[in-house]
Amino acid sequence: VQLTNMQTRDVEALLHPYTNAAAHRQVGAHVIETGKGVYVYDEHGREYLEGMAGLWCAGLGFGDKELADAVAEQVHKLPYYHLFAGRSHEPAIELAEKIKELAPGMARVIFQSSGSEANDTQVKLAWYYNNALGRPEKKKIISRKKGYHGVTIASASMTGLPYNHIDWDLPLDRFISTGTPHHWREALDGETEQEFSARLAHELEELIEREGPETVAAFIAEPVMGAGGVIVPPAGYFEAIRPVLEKYDVLMISDEVINGFCRTGEWFGADTYNVNPTSMSLAKQLTGGYAPLSAVALCREQAEVIEQHTGKIGTLGHGFTYGGHPVGCAAGVAAIRIYQERKILDHVRKVAPKFQGHLQRLKDHPLVGEARGVGLIGALELSPDKSGKKTFDPAGKLGAKLMGELVARGVILRAMGDSLGFCPPMIITEEEIDALFAPMEECLDATLAFAKA
Ligand code: PLP
């Protein structure tokens, strides 16, 4: 009954512009109705291999009974409660404890509902922390071009993608940006990854000096950039950046919204790349996407300054009605239990070579400029050649064309400009990885023919 209903509704007229009816038309599927494992099914019953885990979040795939049951049980037991005025609830306490166990150096956890809210909270806590320390001028936040941190006013100000700024009157004052650590695109001729990393660290230092170290509060980075095109940091990048931040007493926020919870082959991207953060933003795979939840984890020093100050003034004037929603927290507890009991980290490490091998194999295709990735995240960047110096005219929308070819063959991926992102559910088997990549050559050939026409 529901199927017929869906087919007769004017889906495009109902969809909010942000679900992007035009893009939907291009990918052919208007309504996704069900999901099982790494597959989702549309209103016509067509099957798609979900190579992006939705929006990088369904790490345990779709239709996981244990995770769904944990959510349902919590809805029955205590569907809502808050974390204000001395009250709390079991799932929040248990989840905070789990996060502390897994995230080295993190002492306190503050919950929100979305990644954007987590990053907004990071900005406010960095400001509050510096006010508490009696340095009210130390407020500027440095982020990176092509970084993605969300769409609320502060998180969009940190996001470094033009379409999140143009016509939105962003970034706000106090938000400044530094270079993208993309060696293939940005390195000078002959510059090694280490030399490139050292140059970026030097540029960061110059920026801090120019702005005045007494005005710079925090630096935020995704260990592996996601929506900017899955950009893996060059060798020695965070090792070079970290001492600069320490020298000028600048907080290091690791945005783990995509990287966190096994994606890069460690619990956090910060572990894979020696980020050594002072705080972390967590969301998406925190609950496997089964309920909305995000969190900020803080190191002891920052947490203690904040707590002492709050003790003096009596209240922390920040928090959301749904921050730490019990259903989200129950999903988080269950997701982490599943990551641990089913040894998802070991699985990611085991299947990653096959996944990365497929990406590297496709590097030889004439349309592919670079293949990159780590663990179970990666990208192919389309380019007229392998030099990293040339790009296709964006108006040609080759990435979108390639994505359309793939969807027509039952594979969902995501085009970010001319970079095609891969971020499948982490439960994917080696056979399913082969299936994910099986139509790639044919789709690349079709896109190449389109580019030449
Ligand atoms: N940070 C990163 C790294 C993200 O990828 C995203 C979303 O894709 C966000 C923050 C924002 O999260 P949300 O969309 O839940 O607000």
C-alpha cells in the first residue's frame, strides 16, 4: 500500500529544496524506503549498494537488529529526559564513560544532537575558556580551506567551502582560514610531503603571528577531510602543526564527526594521524546514524578551567533540550558495544587493503588524477591528467555525471565537485567491496566519452 502511495505522490513538489530535487532526478531514485546491511532499496524495490553509509554515518549498515532494538527499548523505558539541573540518565552516563575510555586524554563529555551543534559548542567553549582565564581577546578560530564543520553560523564560518559562505554573509568576524593539506594539488614542484607539511605549519605560524597570538583561541581540523573531497593529510602534517599550536597556546579541536569510531582504522582519526587534540567533536558513527546525537569531549585542563569558572558564576549558560537525548545515548552505547563485540576495528583493518587496492588500481584510468584514502574512506579525483595542476571546467559536472552512471548500475557514491567519495558501511565484506567497485571502469569510460563529446 505504501509503495503505491509513494509512486503516486508528487515527490519533487513535496521535497524541501535542500533535498535537491534536481540531484535526485539525476541519480534516479526519489525515495529510499528500506535498508539491509550495506544495501538500501527505493520505492520501486531497486537495490543500491550504499557506498557512502548515507551521509558518512551508517557505519553498521542498515537494519541492524541489535542497534534498532536498543533504540526501541530506550523509547519504551525512558523516551525523554534531560541533563540539566542536577538530573541525568543512565544512557548518557554510560556513553560518557565509554567515550572517555576510548578517546585518549579526554576527561569530560558534553552532548548535543548534531555535528554542527558540537562544533558550535566547541567555539563557545573555547571562548568561555579564554574568558575564564582572563584573556577575553583570545577568540579567533582558525580552520582550513575545504574543511567541513557544519552549517550553523559558527560551524559554517569554520567550514571552508565557498557555497557555505557565498550569499550567507559568512564567515563571521573572528573566523580565519589557512591552507588545505592536499599534497597532490597544492605542493610546489618537487616538494615532498614532509616539506609540504613543514611549509603549511610555517604558514600557520605566520598567520598566528600576523593576527597576534593573543587573539587566536583554537585551530579546528578533520584528521581526514570529508566533504572537502576526502583529503588525507600528507606525511608529518599534524606533527608539524602541533608544536605551532602549543607555542602560541592555541587549542587543537579534532573534528571526528566522520573520522571517529573505526573509520580510519583506529578508533579516531586523531589516533591515525598523531593529532593529540585538546578536544574532539563526535557525531555520525557515534550512533551509527540510528538516532541523532553528537558530543564534545574535552581534555582535563580545558574541562577544569570551564568547571571552576562555572562554579564561580553558578551556571554554564549553554545546552540544548535534546543534548544527550536518552534515545541517542542508548544508540551510542549500543553502537560502541557492537563496534567492540563484533571487532569492527579489526574488520576495517582486514578489508581496508582490498578497498584501498581497488582505488589505487583505478588511478590508471585516464579520467582519474588521484586516488587517495585510509581505512574505509577514500576518493577518486577526476582530472585531465595526473599532474595535480589541471582541473576540468566545473560547469561540465563530471563528478555528478559519474555518480549518475553509478546509480544507474546500483551503486550510491557521492560527488564532491570532481572528487568521488567512498565511505561504505564498515561491515562491508570483501565480496561487497568487489561489488562496490565492479561498475567503476564502465562508468569511468562512459564519463570519459561524455567529457570528450
Ligand atoms: N563535521 C564534519 C566533519 C562533518 O562531516 C559534518 C557533516 O557532514 C559536520 C561536522 C556537521 O554535522 P551535522 O550535519 O550533523 O550538523
